[in-house]
Amino acid sequence: TQLQDLKEKVPGLIMGVRIFMSNGSGNKEIENSQQRIQMVLTTRAIQFVTIDISAPGMQEMRSFMREKGRRREGQRNALPPQIFNGEECRGDYEGFDIANEDDDLEEFLGIPRKNPKAEPVKTGAVAPDVGKLNPGKLMKDQIATKNTQLKEIVSTAENKESGSEGKGLIKGINEDNNKNNAFNGDILNKKD
């Protein structure tokens, strides 16, 4: 049969990781998925064989993929790319992509891991608790800090004062500082 002839001509056609694809699909999503699978497997040095089901003489392989492959909901046939290990369907691009992102690709493909899976390191560190916030209200120490910062700015500006520009700057800072002090006094005197 055709399948027996192909087994003899193409080593690894039946065993190992096989990607069933269609080089003439005309569907960009399928083409992009096929390219991504090949890129990831090549980058990770995982051996695989691609099988182009659209090539002449590949009817048996196309039938095999459609029969054993995974169909998405609403699909009449399993569409490429389909990933097999030997005769077992391991999934489609969606499953491959999730396994790759979760660092479970070897398990998904049904092959032994080359490197052990990295376990998260537990340091014992914990995030600090976030205190209760009162929106719109400044705490007394925050007001004092802001006033101190403004006074430092005014003092620096007075020391560098030269000409009318410096005097205008100081006047503006002093006006802002007076407004802040009045506002801060209202907050501090307000009773909750």
C-alpha cells in the first residue's frame, strides 16, 4: 500500500513527533500556526517530521489525520496542523501553544524531558500589608512634610534670587504655600 511505501522511503514517518500540515492551505491562521510549531520545535532541538497532507500521493496520510486528529467544535474534519507522536494524536496548535507557554511541551508531545522542570524557589518573602487609605485626606505628618518641602523650595529660591523673575517665582511659591497652609489648617481642624 501507499502507507507501507512511505514508511520505507521516509524514516520517522510513523514513529516520533510528526506534524501534519498543509503547505497549500491558503489560510493565514493555519500557515502561521504551522510556522510557529516548526520554529518552537527547531529552537528547542526537538526532532520532528513534517507531513504535507496537500502533497500529491498523501491521501492516506490526510485520511489518517482526519480520522485520528482533534476537531474543534463546529469543524467537520480535523484541520492542520495536527501533532502526533507515533500513531497517537497529541493535539492541535492550541494545545501545543498552551503546553509551550506552561513549560509542559515535552509532556504534551509524549517525549522525555531533556532538562528537569524548574520548580519555583520559595524564599519565604511576603508582600507587605497595605494600610487603610482615606481618600481625599492627608495625614498630619504628610502635611508637615509637604510644608517643609515648600519652605525648602522657597529658601532655595530666595538664595538664588536675582532680578524680577526670581522675585515673581518667590511670590508665586509663597502664594501657593499660603493656600496650602489654609487648606491644611481646615483639614486639621475638621472633626470626623
